[in-house]
Amino acid sequence: MPETERYEFDRKTRTVKINCFNCIFGSSIENFPACMLEVMNILEEVRDARAIVLSREREYEYSFDQVLLLLEIINAIGRIKREGLTSINNLVIEGCNRCLKERNTFIANLLAQDLKADPIGAYVKLSRYIRRMKLAREKSFGICKPCYTLYIQTLERIKEILEGTKLIQLAKPFIAGYKIGDRSIYRQIFMPNIRPNFMYTKYQAIAPENAELIESYRLKSGIKVEIYKLPNQDRLHYHVLAPEFELSDEEYTLLDLARRYMAEHRPMQEKLIQTQEIRKTFFDIGYGLISDLAKSRNLKLDEETINKLTSILVRYTVGVGAIELILSDDKVQDIYINSPIGSSPIYLYHEKYGDCQTNLIPTQEDAEIFATRLRLSSGRPFDEANPVLDTELEIPEARARVCAIMPTLSPYGYGFAIRRHRERPWTLPLFLKQKMLNPLFAGFLWFVVDGGRSILIGGTRSAGKTSLLSALIVQILKSKRIITVEDTRELPITQLINLGYNIESLKARSIITHIETELPAEEALRVALRLGDSCLIIGEVRSRESLALYEAMRIGAMANVVAGTIHGDSAYSIFDRVVNDLGVPPTSFKATDLVIICNTLKTASGLKSFRRVVEVTEVKKHWKEDPSEEKGFVNLFEYDAKADDLKPLPNLLAGESYVLNEIANRIKEFRGNWDAVWDNIRLRAKVLEYIVRLAEKLNKPSLMEAKAVSESNTVFHLISEEVREEIGKVDSKEIFDRWKNWFEGYAKKI
């Protein structure tokens, strides 16, 4: 790398950054001996370096472990010199200098260039040279024989010093028959984090050593994902292979030029709120810009390539960068970016493989840009006085909830937790497929929703509470009006509206950020009550809004469903929190009809987890102070771990459910007829189960999605009314047969 300008050294991070733009060679240690030589020469000057960055169209960053391999070679060279092994006294004996020039040249080249440009090749060359010298000694005579012996001893000492370095130890298993100049061994040892100049996130291009590939798949965007199992690791490796890391140098140059132009034409800060509109505008601008730049540089790009480059450009200008690569995977549920930023990779939770580490390493620049994007798009403060930001994030492929913290709260700097929401609403059939619940409970829940009761969905974090609430909304008839109240948008409101649901969405003030321009949650709830007769859905019960929620329950429980989520692992723990922590009078808790508990369970090894509904409890109304002591809590379903199933309890099977009987008392066909109630619940269970079975049989998973399920629900109710009018009763067999005939015809059309 002789034409490269000298380096910059960041004393804070102890990083050496080398500018390789004017270099006639490449910019990676493992591929180019001239590049390795330049790095070695710099390391002789900067012995306390912890990282090396080679900057060109892409930046190649070598971690301290890899830099240490090179520093050991530098130290070995220094040791060879300190021990005087280059001295004439160790090359020839006195009176015999016939081979001095040859020996001096070999040692000088070895130390000055060979060991720095190709230490493995230099070691192999040295080993072979020693063998040749030994053969020469056998043929020599007189004074030359002890001279060769002295020289061989010197060479063997140099070899011994080199064998003490880790680089040579790592290379030894591969050097049998090694061809000097071959760089393939280096490519197995040196694996830099790579990033194009237009992005900040570091990228680990090659899968970890000895990793076992267990699955690979492609996302809609064309991004490839590989899942690896690592030796002696309880966490899998999630490897992203994105197009931005596989472009040509000319394409990288185009993107960098386009990015610089776009940076000068960013939208005003307040316009960033219109994220999707801004993305579309910038895509159109970027498409034309890249096309023009390509023409000016005589590059012929097809439409597909221009679209690809433009998508990348938008991702790193008005988007949130490399985080979008992971967010676009609908199998990812949670993403974690920990402080101190750059000390660890991005972690995630995968719906199939659980906790994984990724091949993406964020930088401080990433964190600062992401924090700014969140602050601007949310309109909420995020500063020293407000060190926590709870908001939502939306990109074309995904929606997510983000909790961000900053240095005044975290001693190590920024940190982010991202909960990815499913692109489409969850449905009961999808939960049946995942075995989070069983058909009988699904039919029971559908019946309760139609019955207009009040429901609290409890559970621990990541137990699936909001997802189940989303599926519950899908079961509401489209003719019903729905009002939702959330402080951070998590429910798939836009998607439900597009499916024809009559929804009014209210956004309340976050209890964390206290935005004065937003209504407190309790006020938002009271507004919801004044907006007319509606089903009421509360994103999460957290604080003082619980008083208004129970006001809503007491008013609305007999007409339309009122439902929300809350943290708690049992009916009593939810009662305790609502009454003792949130200040709701004990008797007001009676407005709760049903408490559903979700939980994340683990296998015996502790390495895998899965979500299940584990308890369903109804709240009776006779108690005064403590429902637990006064038998006000009655379990209807309980999870059987051995059978991995949610089992109905005898009191439910015997028709002793207070909630179901209250619903039945208001329906002519069900009043006083438990068998009819139970038969209808089983009919609904059968319908939902059949949706799953047919979807699997036809390999049409879309039949379990919200569009198909909502249409199925509508037709089910229409057929039920049709049969009731024709026959004079709710005949489950006739209803199912007619519905099944319709659904099979519907399935053929999609």
C-alpha cells in the first residue's frame, strides 16, 4: 500500500484508521500482502492500537484479537533483533564469509518485508530454507561446515520465536503443501467487520468459525438470513446477508455520492413525522439521482439494480439504517441494542430459535442517529431531563414499539429495546397453529366477546398479551364500533381499518414521558366513553387510567366488550395490582368478568421457550373485600404441563360458569339451556379448528390471517341467523355444514 496516505489514530478508542482511497491495491489485510505490510509498519509505530480500520468504498475493521495477532509478529521481529540474530556473528563464523551476502539478504528480507507482508508464507519459506541449509551443510567441508551449523542454529532460533506467536500456531494445521503467496489461510483467520462508507453499522461478513448452519431463508425484500449453531454456546447466531454488503465498488461509490447529495436535502424536522410519505418522496428523488450519476460515470444499470440501490439509499437517509434489515424479518419479535454501544452485537428474539446474536454491531453514530429519528418522529422529548422515550416505529415492512434510554439514566450510554409487531393482525387460528391456546378455549373466547363482557389479559412481558388482544378484536363483528386507547401504538389499527373494521383510535400520554400536549390516559378513556356506544379496547392498563377503565367496565360490560392488557401472572396478582397499586376500589374490580393469563414457558433444558395461555378465571360478584378468600375467583381453564394443553375444569363442563350464564340469560335461544350454550361454544371451536386444518391441508397459510378470519366470522354469523330463521333454532350441525361449504369455496379462490 505504498501510495496510501498516513494514518489517523484515535487515542480515545485506540483505533488506527488508514485512508486507502488512493491505493492501487485493495483494502483488506487477509487478501493483499501490500496492505498487510503497510498495517505492520504502522503497528511498529502504534504499539497500543486496539483496532485497525482500512477505509475505501467499504471500511474493514479488525478487532483487537486480530490486531493482537499482528502485534505478536511485530514483537517477534523485535525480539529477533534484540537477541542479535541478525548480527554477522550469527550468520557466519570468523574467517568464513563466502555466503554472508546471501545469508544477510535472506534475513534482511525476512524481517523487513516477508514477515510483515506474509508472515505465514515467511514461516514456510524459513522452514524450507532451513532444510535446504541442512542439505548444504552435508555437502560442505572444511570451515564452511561449522559455519552452516551456526547459521542453521540462528535460523532455528528465529523459527522457534515465530512458532511462539498465535498466528503461526493457528496456521500450522493448514501449511502442509502450502504454496507461498496463497492468502486462503488468512481469510480463515482474519474476519473483519465490514461496512460501506454510507452506513455506520459494522458488519460481520463471514459466519463464525466452526458454526453449523441449521436454517436459511429469504425475506420478501430479498435479504437472506442464515441461522447458525455455535460450539458450546446456548445462543444461536443470526446472520444477515443484505444487498448493501454485496455491491461492487462502482455501486458503493454511486451510493456514497447520492447519500452526500441527499444529506444536503433532508426534509425539515417536523416533516419527518410523515415517515411513509417522506420515504416515497426520497425514493423518487433517489431513483432519478442514481440514474443520473450512473450515466455521468458511463455505468449501465438495469431497473432492478437502480431500485435496489435506491432502496438502500432511502434506508440510510430517512430510514433507521441497518436496524431495518432485522425489522423486515417477521420471525423476529424483539431486538436489543445494549450500552455501551459497540461493545456487543445487536441481539434479538426469534419466534423459532429464541435468543440470538446477530452479525451486526452498532456504533455510537448509529445510536445518536436512531435516537434523533425517534425523537423527531414521535414529537416527544428525549434529553437529559427526559432520559426515557417510549414510542413507536414504522417502516414499510414492519411496525414496532421502541423504548430508548440515554446516558442520564444509563451510565454506559444509549440503549434500545424494540418490540416488533406482526405486520398483520394476530388471529385465533394463528394461535391455534402455534398451540398457544386450544380450539375449545378459542371458541369460548369468541362466545364471550360476542357476549359483550369485560376481559383483562394478563401475563409477563413478551407473553403475547397484546397479540391476543389483537386477535380478540378480529372476533368482534364489523358492524360494531371499536374505540382503542393506547399511549404507544401497538395494535394493528391501520390494518384492521383496511379490513373494514369501524375503529376510532385514541393516543394517550405516556406515563413515562409525560408529554403535556397529550391527554392523560384517564382523560382519553373518559373521552372514549363520550364518543358513543362502542367496544372499548385499552392497549395496556398501567396507572391512573385504571379508575376510568373500571368506570367504562361498569357502564359498558352489559352491552359491548371492554378489554385490555395488564402485567400479572395470576388473577389474584392482577387484583392486587389494580386495587393496591393503582387505587381501584375492591368492589369496582367486580366489573371484571374474565381474567386470561398468558405466560412464556421453558423446556426442561431452559434453552427453548414457548407461549401459552395458562389460566382462565372468571370473577364472581358476591364477594366484598377479597375475592380470593371469599371464593370470588373461579378458574374455568388451567394449563396442564404434562399434556401441554389448556384443560376445561369440571365446574365449566357442568355449566356453573357465572359469565356464560349471564350471557345466556340475555339470549332467547340460550336462556336456561346450558346444553345449547355449550353446543354453540363447541361449534365455534370446530369452525376455528377447521380453518387451521384446511389451511395446512391446502398449504394456504393466508386462510388463518385476519382477512380470511374476519370474513369467515361475518359469514358464520349470517349463516347462524339464516338457520335460526329457517329452522327456528340454532342448529350447530346445519350451521357448520353451510359454513364449511362456503369456506371451502372461499379457500379455492385465494
